[in-house]
Amino acid sequence: MALSTAPCGDASAPVKPTTPLISFLQRLQSAALSTLGPDGFDPKLYVDLPLKTDLAATEEAFARLPRPGGVIPVSDLDRFLGDYFGEAGSDLVHTEPEDFVAEPEGFLPKVENPKVRAWALEVHSLWKNLTRRVSDEVRRRPERHTLLPLPGPVVVPGSRFREVYYWDSYWTIRGLLASKMYDTAKSIVNNLISLIDIYGFALNGARTYYTNRSEPPLLSSMVFEIYKRTDDLAFVKKSLPSLLKEHSFWNSDIHKVIIQDLQGCKHSVSRYYAMWNKPRPETATIDVESASKLISASQKEIFYRQVASTAESGWDFSSRWMSNSSDLTTLATTSIIPVDLNAFIYKMELDIAFLAKLIEDNSTSEKFLAASKARQAAMKSIFWNPEMEQWLDYWLISKSNCEEIYKWEAHFQNHHIFASNFIPLWIETNNKDLCKDGTMVEKVLKSLQSSGLLHAAGIATSLSNTGQQWDFPNGWAPLQHMIVEGLANSGSEEAKSVAEDIAIRWIRTNYAAYTKTGAMHEKYDVETCGKIGGGGEYKPQTGFGWSNGVVLAFLEEFGWPRDREIDCQ
Ligand SMILES: OC[C@H]1O[C@H](O[C@H]2O[C@H](CO)[C@@H](O)[C@H](O)[C@H]2O)[C@H](O)[C@@H](O)[C@@H]1O
């Protein structure tokens, strides 16, 4: 039996074109690696460099550089970089968000402890460091930049992530809403809408090298949360057409798969599938190295597609997507129907139904309510596992690679435990359907408690320590937030108290790491309070958009009493 990599094989799957600038910057990246060696080398830096002059002149100067033994000397490379490029990130200009105030009225009213309040205000003030606007030069000469000219102010995750990221933006917005920065939150959504207008979907990030894939689709959730705080119907009206476009992107062509369940019902579900089969430009030197053990060009192309599709999942990389967790070349993401992606699309359908109704577009509302019911049925038939009492990813395993309809078989559910197995809680409890069945919440809660995922400093991503960043012992802010919010909204007092306990542990670890290092981090090690995460293909990053957002959202929801200790216990 074979893993299915595309409805009719990867060879026929689409590939988006690249640009001459990206191709050149990739050559520069590879030359820089030869000059500088792998220690501390970050390939992304090179594809983020803005050109000072035209590409043709830059390429000519690059060709003229001396290369004794095939390698450009450090001093020549440095001079060339200084003469022909601006600093990476200089095409985004720091800008003070207009709606920022040092202590907004009504800020985190339930945070009574003075130490925690002072820290929360520092985290709040980090929005000033992370807010930027695209420089006029990018608009004037877009061909000299890999940065995309987004119209409004942007909030970036931080450090090497110098540009906007799609799913990160949801938790950034949750934090901005706690910070009462409604205009900045709306600007983030308007920027994403501008990308959907141009490309038909929200890109992984706002760079030309991210135009071949998306990221977990949370735009409807962003619009929904902003509406809840602002009652802005004009904003809803403006956003709705883009939400419809995005829904069709995830439910057509390569992203769509039909699975027939044991009762003979057919379910339309979605998967990650990048439109790319070459090394990712931002990590090309690493991807080429990872692919080096593969022999044929077509094996390499299939591997590169899996790598890019995994980046589309936001979980790059994780044993979740590999058939052998110690071998990255066994990534099989396009053959997996992910439980969280389908939960996000289920939520998108509920959100669209709700938002369309607000603006009296009743036919769209009814259509999406029906779509949400169909997805809810799929969540139950395809992903729910009654023995484990969790939702599991489903692997497409078939006799041929060209099935039009896959027949569901129980043993194709992935029985390994990942935090994603609990993400449907977030949607089901918001939808209140799960809450109607009190015993269901209890079952999922017990399953989470005995899963091995709960640790001293939060929820682990998985149980396998593979060295990949989306595996044990790393904990990520978005995963903590969705599971905690799902438990907290479930209507069960016990689930609510578990949610609060996880949130407290997460806040403490963020606080301890901040006090030690002076920064908020991209990921944390859930085994030890105050320890930052590691692993993966780049150095741990600081800043950090979604971590700041989740801390502020947790403090807003649960508060912090005067007499509760903030230090690690
Ligand atoms: O450069 C390597 C990869 O970096 C990104 O992924 C990680 O950071 C993103 C920003 O915080 C986050 O959205 C993602 O979940 C992380 O795994 C990027 O999104 C990848 O496409 C890229 O290849």
C-alpha cells in the first residue's frame, strides 16, 4: 500500500512561479554559506535583503566577486553586501501605533497583583517594538524587495520573523484586543484581506517567497473577535467577501479530499498542500542538505513539496507529519487529513454563518450553517476516536495514488498523542454543542489529563522528543490558548479549573523567562518553569507576537489575585 501524495500524484500538482530576485538571493545565500560556514548561519537573512540598486547591476557585481577555490572571501562578501543591499528588515519602518496608550482605560481589570500588573504593562508596551509600516521604497520599487507592500501598519512576531505571519496574527490580535488597540487589530485583518484580494488566499507570510502556501486559516476568527469588541458592522461587511474566497481555497482542488465513512456517507475534508516542489527559499540551504540522501530528482521534488506543505500547517516540523519520526525525508503531510485544520474550517463556517447573518445576508448564513453541520459530522465520523476520547489525524493510505474517494478505515487514524488532538474542543465548546453533552466534555477532559501532555509549565506539543520544534518538550502559546479557552468555555466547572491551572502555569513560565532574559519567547520548554524551548532549524526567537498575545488574553480572562505568587512554584 502507498501513501497518497496527491489525487493523481505530485507531478501533476500545481507549482507557483518564483521571481528573478528570489532566485538570485538564493544563489547569494548558498555562496554566503560556503564563505561563512554553517555555525550561526541563518539562510533567511539573505532572502530578506532589500536591493539598493537594480537586480541586473547587482547580479553583475556578484559575478565579478573573486572566488579563489570557488569560495568568496569574507571581506569581499561583506563589502558586496554593504554596497548593494540594505539591512534585512530595513524595508519595514518602526512606527508607534496610533491607538497605543501606556496604560489603557480598563486594562486587565482582574489583575490585582502589582508585580504581575507591572509586567503585563511591559508586555503591552512591546506592541510598540513590534509595530511597523512598509517603507515607501517598497511601494516605489517592489521588484527590489521580497517584502510585500501591505497597506496598513503591521505587527510582526519578532527577531528573524521580520514580516507578518498569518496564523500568528490571530493571537497577536487577541493580545491587542486586551490592550484596547482596536485600530491596529483591524489593520492586521485589512492587510490579510489585501493578500486574499491579490493571491486568492492568505499567504503564510508577507514575502514573495511565501506566495505558494497559506497557514492555518484563522481570518474568520480574527474578524469574529474584533466584531465582539467593536460592534463594527462596516468592518464585517468589508471582510465577508474575503472569508468566502478563503473558504473556497481550502475546499477545492488539491486541498479537498472526499472520504466515505463506514455508513457510506461521503465527507468533504481539507488538507495542507503547498503549491511548491523546490527548496523553500528562506531555508534553501537546509532543505537541499536534507534532500541530499534522496537519489532521484522526482523524489527530491516530492520531499520539497512535503516540506512546504508542512510549513503551511504552521507545525514545521513535527513527528506528526512523518512516517518515521527520526527521518525528515519521510514527511507525508499531503497524505494526512489534519484534525486541527478541519476544526479551523469548521469554525470558519460557523463564523461566516454568524457574520453573514449580522449583515442580513441570510442565504450565505444558511449555506454556511449547513456547511458547518456537514463538517461537524465529519469531525465525528473521520476524526473522533471513542476509545481514546480524542480527535485523531487521518492518514490517506491507498492502493493507488489516484483515488477519488477514500474509504475510511479505523487503523488509518494516527493513534499518537499530539496537542492538536484536543483542538476541536476550542470549536465545539464555542459552538456550545459539546456542552450540551456534559459527559462528552468530561471524557475529553479525562483523556487530556491522562494523555501525558500536561506538564509543570504547560501543554506539550507531542510526547516524542525528536529535536523538531513542534514536538516534546516544546509548548507553544497558540496551543495553550486554544485548549485552555476550549476547556474554560465548556460549561464544566472542573474543566474550567483545569483551564485556569494550565493558564497559571503558562503565565508563570513566561514571567520567569522574561525576568531572566528580558524577553518574551517564541516557544517554551514545558518540563521546567522559566525554560525556553529549542530544537528545529533556526535559533529560538524573541519578541514575540503570539506569546505576548496569549499572556495578555489569559490575564484578561483569569486575572491574577493580589496574594497569588507569580514566581515558579
Ligand atoms: O523559516 C522557517 C519557517 O519559519 C516559519 O515557521 C515558524 O514561525 C512562524 C512565525 O512565528 C510560525 O507561524 C510557524 O508556525 C513556525 O513554525 C514559517 O512560517 C515557515 O513557513 C518557514 O518555512
